[in-house]
Amino acid sequence: MNESLDKIIKTIKEQAQSLAPQLGVPAPAPTPNQATVVLFDKGQEGEFKVKFSERGFLINGTRLSFESLEDAISKNYSIHLDGGQGIALDAVRMQKILKYKGRI
């Protein structure tokens, strides 16, 4: 549902920008697509930041997709970043990240 709402909003903004000169009003400024950064497990030993964007998300320089997390959960896998030396994403952490699917 969020995808269809985003498409409607984008269409309205595009129409407003194209009609603004005809109506004699300034065109609305386009809004840049900004990434959202979320700090998980705040105050705990294993806290980590996730930078969400339209294309996926980034954890400590590793780009992942929501689909890769869903696949790992379905196969009961965990994901270890930085060659096994970094953050370990278990099912609980992956579920926390997946809550942001469709929000960004």
C-alpha cells in the first residue's frame, strides 16, 4: 500500500510542478530522496546503525536488500558481516530491520 501512496504523491508533485507556471505561482521545490539512519540495540554492546534508502540498506559499508534478509530467515541462516569479524545478524536483528521495509 505504501508503494501506491508514494506513486500518487509523486504524480501529484509532478503535476503541481508542471501546472505552476500556467497558474502564475512558483513551482514547489523538488524534495531530495534522503536516506534514513536508524540506530538499533541502542545502549547495548552490539549496537549498530542501518542506513535505509530506496534501493535497500547499508550496514557498516555492506549493502543488503530486504529480500536477502527474508531469504536468510526462511532458511534459518544468520549473516556475519566483514568476513565474519563484524556484526552478526541473527533472526531477531533481521526482523527488526525488516520492520522498515516499505517505510522508506
